[in-house]
Amino acid sequence: MGLFSKSRIYLDYASAMPILDSAVRAMREAEKLVGNPGSIHDDGVKASRSLENSRARIAAELGCKPGEILFTSGITESNNLAILGYAKKVEFLRSDLSSEDGSASGGKGFQGRTLENTHWLTTSIEHASVLACFLHIKDMGGNVSFVKPDAHGIVSATAFKKELREETAFVSLGWANNEIGVIQPIAEISRVIHEHEKKHGSTIIFHSDAGQAPLYLPASAHSLGVDLLSIGAAKLYGPHGIGALFKDDRAELAPIILGGGQELGLRSGTENVALAAGFAEAFNCVARERASESKRLAYLRDMLAEGLASQITGIVINGDTKHTLPHMLNISVPDIAGEYFVLSLDRACIFISTKSACGEGTEKSSRVVAALMGEPWRAQNSLRFSLGRETAEGDIKEAIKECVAIVARLQLR
């Protein structure tokens, strides 16, 4: 049964999405397991088996080993553990810099490193949780740089190569932007990073926030060439409150949450067996439907873009629809503030957003659209439409009709 009634049109799947029925069923079944996964009695062993089965299913979708998957509370925590966990490892080992072979400092990648003499590289259009971590590292004395995207929001391998330094230690780049949906050339940038490592005999840890990319793109972490990959169930039609971090052997981290030492000692706290089961089930389900759903949503997204562009003068599409996730469209409408447009659609029971929900209410304009270096009004007037499993062709036609009507009403004033 559909979540949304025929009178309500939900086009904000990038902010939040319903949980799949199969994921709910998996969670209910797992909730029957009362044991702690860390206990050695029978109930604990059963809970542990369920948890490890979920870990293995998620690892299979990411093309990695189960031991390379750490459970977290969501993408924000995964990003924090990846970025600040590496920074904390560097700081922990700064008093152990006399080791020439790096063995005492946990690996040769840490030889001579402190926050003050390392370079941290990301982009100006990352998710708030990534940017906040990099700004924190900057406040702690780290050298931080931000690569700018091109006019379409793409960060090229050439642009990244120009910013790499001999002392670069950590790079973070989102796989697909959470506001405009642009897909970044992660594998190509990974090759540039490895070439730089060989040239300088250095180690650069490469992290990516996957966001909603695994919904529509094959999600092999090793093929992408990253050391760390953040994913979250809530972006995959799974439950809120659980995510995962893929971590390869090169990425040595320190925990940022201390306690019982669960998740290979990197994420303390009793694991949530039920949420893990829902996560694994949702990920498996969306992966099976990835190709067909991508094709369907791309068709609807293009219908929406063409319908709006043909009937609203001066509309600008932010990003390049040829290189974006198939469910997302970001536009700017001249002379109408984004928040006003969103609230006008809300009164018609059509729900969209102006930007990432993590920025709603705190920023008046889109930081991501502003980074595209277009006219300033585009960032203030940006609208994000994000489609999903229950979006139908009739919804798109109704959304186009109502958007055109809103513009017409304003033009009559």
C-alpha cells in the first residue's frame, strides 16, 4: 500500500523517504532476538549471528569483506568517524614520530605527521557534516583546502590534481551531491591520488560520502578506489538511526566514541540488531531494482525538467542532468524566492525543498548553487525536486501545472 494519498504529492525523497515494508518485516523479526551480540550465551550468539548476517549482506552490496564494514548511527557519524577518526589518529601518534619504519606509529602512512604539517583536501559543495569536520580540523591547526566545482557542479580530476600537495594526507569528495545530484568522477580522482602517492612516496586516505548514490549506481567500494565510504540506511529506504562505514586496511582510525570497544574498537555502544537487519534488507532490495528504477525516474525527471523549462521563462537548471542521479532536479526560478515557492507548493499538498534538509532554516540560500558561480539570485531561488518509488507520471504533471500556476499568479501582481 502506498504511503502517500492521491491528494499529496511527495517530491522530497532526498530529505527523507519511507521505509520499505520488507525492511520493516526484517526489523520486527530481528526484534524477537533479546540477546546482546556481545554475550556468549545462546541468546547473545543468536543476536550476533543476525548482526553478522546483516553485515555480510551489506558488504556483498559494496563488493567488500564483512570485516571492512563498521556500523554507525548514520551517514553523519560515518563521516565524522572517517574524517575526525583519522585526525585523532594523527594527533595520538604525534609523540611517536621518532619511529623511522612507522611500526610504532601504527603504519608508515603516519611517519612525521601532525595536524599542523598535513594537508586536508575537500570541496566547497560537500554535505554539512563533512564541511564541519574539515573546519574543525582547520581550527585545530590543520591545513585545509577546498576545490571549487565547475559551472555544472562537477569537480574534475584535473582540478583535484592541481590542489594535491606533497603533504596531502586526506581527501574527501561526495560521490553524488545531495542538492543538485551531480555525480563526481570518484574512480578517476582515485587514480590521480594514487599516481600522486607513487610520485611522492606518500599515503593519502580517500573518503567519500555516498549519500543516495548507491540507490542508482553500482556500489563497489574497491572499484571506486576509496579507502573510506559512508553510507546510511535512511538514504536507501531503510530505517533512520543506522549507517555504515566501509574502511580498508590503509585507513587507520581512532575512535571518536569511547566505551565497550564494539565494531573493531572504533564505534562503542551495543549494536542495534534490528536496525541492522532493516538496513541490509533495504539495501538488498533497492540494489535488485536499481536499473529499472533508475530508468523510470530518469524519464519522470526529464519530463519534469522539460515541462517546467517550456512553460516558465528564465528557469535555470542547476547541475547537468546528463551527469546527475536520475531522481533529482534542481532549478532556480527568476524573481521568486525558493522558500516562498516551497510554501506555495505546500499549500497545494506538493512537497519539495530548497536545498539539503540539513541546511533548511539555517541558511537563506543554497551554498551549493552559489558555488556554481552563476547569478546570485540562483542560490536564493533554488528548488530541489527529488523523486522516488511512489512517484507517478500523474504526480509530475500535477507538479508542473501547479508550478506554472504559482508563477502566473505572481506575474499578475
